[in-house]
Amino acid sequence: MRTTMAISAAMVLVGGALGTAAPATAQPVMHEVRYTVTADAPFYGDIYYRDVEPPNFSEYSHNPYIFSPKAEADIAPDRPWVLETRLADPARWAMVLVQSGESPELQAPTLRCELAVDGTVVKTDSGTRGALCSIRAW
């Protein structure tokens, strides 16, 4: 009888411990993000992009350049600049910006950007001074 009670008590304790275990933290769904930048003619451009999400907006606003690296690229119709990354919240953080990296006296060709999420183009933009592709309105 004592053995049965001891086994029953042990089973209750083990069952209680298993039942109170902390639930596993769900990992966010990551989305494939693709940035593409081109120009109508060969040109040197400065490209800012986001390939890492800040932990929160406060961290981003204190130093956005930590989260928005700059690439200097020689782009042309047959030489696009392309970057693929994964973001959990592309509607909030996906962004690519291209601007003229040349002297203001030079006439820039039309610069173009394209933002695709999970294989679907969600934003395009173009301009002679620059182009910004972002789902979020900055």
C-alpha cells in the first residue's frame, strides 16, 4: 500500500512538473526579401538598404545607419545591384534607397528600385536623383 501511494505521489509530482513547463517561444515567420537597383545608363550610385531588423523603433531612431548599411555600386541596365535577405516584418522594415553618388553637376540617368517579398514585387520607384522602395511610408 505504501509503495502504491509513493508511486502515485511521484507520478503526480512528475505530471505537475511537466504540466507547468514554460511553453516554447514561437519563432517569427521569416520572409524572403529581394532588393534590386538599376539605372537606365551606367552610373555610380549610393544604395542604403535594410537587411537586419532593429529590436524596436527606438533603437532604430537613435542610430538608423547601424540598421541601414550603405553600398556603393556601379549600376547599369545590364548590371543590377541585387541583395536577398530574410526579414520577419518586411511591411515595417524592408527598404532600399538609391541616390546619385556622383557630383550634382552630372546629369544622372533614371535610377530604379524594386522590392519583392516572397517572390512578389510589392514596390517600385524611379527618379533621376534617387528612388525609394519601401512598403512603409517613411
